[in-house]
Amino acid sequence: MSADAERIWRATVLTMFPEMFPGPLGLSLAGRGLERGLWAMDVLDIRVFARDKHRSVDDEPFGGGPGMVMRADVVDAALAAVEGRPGPVVYLTPRGRLLDQALVWKLAEGQGVTLLCGRYEGIDQRVLEARAVEEVSVGDYVLSGGEPAAIALIDAAVRLLPGIMGNEESPAEESFETGLLEHPHYTRPAEWQGRVVPGVLISGHHEKVCRWRLSEAERVTEQRRPDLWARYLKRKGRGTDRGGRKE
Ligand code: 6GU
């Protein structure tokens, strides 16, 4: 293995549903990058680390209540098998800190990430503490498991890796990089079902187009995302960018 191949960004996924991977990550931008060796993914089946004859991974929660909890010893054995890989170990859970573009950049700029996908009601808290696992959520709604969240996180990170995106798909101007949602987009035909494209976009005035796009981005952000809008206004005077990173 060459030194470069050892250093490529690597996602390690621990899951009870390995068939869910690569899934959408095998297609489009991420999939082409995977085929070209620009990043790599290893998927491990957590059930392999169950030791009893029934291969049980989960058990009833202490204190009672619905659902099942993944056992500390089984999850610990799975994490031990991938110990020493570069990058943080992240457990995907709606109890985690929210994933945002700043954290995506941090992960993409590292050497990779190990993602622990839970099912059932969750994972025994003791193993998360013992192995200093970071807990991350992809939004304020509940998925039936961490796998779609892991796919979202990997997709977001991989598209930022060098060589993945062509020049025409630069991330610099898109939503969350500027701290604003994006302006609306239009393409041909200039008139469709009686609806016309905003005149400034076909005026040929590059500077006017830029100003219009910024004002549209500001308008839509203020309207839809008061949280982003407040941060944008605060940050504007301070010369920071990229989801809060200092330039
Ligand atoms: Cl990371 N996992 C699950 N199961 N549900 C979620 C989530 C993660 N983030 C938001 N909802």
C-alpha cells in the first residue's frame, strides 16, 4: 500500500444493517470518489461481536419501559476491533449535538471518522463514556436507526474532500458556507407556463446579478431561518466565515 493510499479519508461504520451501505454513497459524487479511491469505507456488522449462542446484541432496559438497549459489552468489542483508526468515534443519536457545516468541515479535514449506528432505544451509556464516544444528531426528528444519519454525515464530509467536486460545483457560495441560505435558481426556458425569470438575471450586469443574489439570500434566510439570520448579522462585522470558522 502506498503512503497516499494509507492516508485517504476513511469512514468506518459499525451497524446491525451492513446491507444499507454503501447505498446512496455508491452513486453520484460520493460513489465516483469511492471508485476512484479518493476515500474509503469499511462496514462492520455489530452482530459479529455478540458472544452468546443467540448472538444477542440488545437487552431490556434497566428500570423498565419499551424497546431494547444495545449491550455495552457487545458495542465495546465492536469498538475495540476498530481501535486506533484516525478520527473521532461518533455515535449517531437524536440526543447528540446537532451536525452543522462547521463540524462537517472539521471531520472532512481530519483523516476519517468511525460511526456507530444504533437501533432500538439506544446504546448502554457506560460504553459511550468508557470509550469517549461523541454523540451527534442530524436534526430534531427521529429516525428508526442511525444508518441514514451516518449516510448523511459521510455524504456531507466526502463532497468536501479534495478532488471530489469539480470546479463548477465549488462549495464556497452555497447554503451555510456564507451563513445564508442560497438565492433561488433559474434556467431555460426564460418563460415557462407564463412565469418569467427575474429580469436582472438576463440583463448581463454581473454586479447587479451579485447584488440581487445576495439580497435574495438575505431575504429568504431572514424569512425561514431566524436562527441563521441572527448569527449572520452578528458575524457580519467580525470577518468570520464558513459556518463560524475564522478565515
Ligand atoms: Cl443521528 N439517529 C436517529 N436514530 N434519529 C435521528 C438522528 C440520529 N438524528 C436525528 N434523528
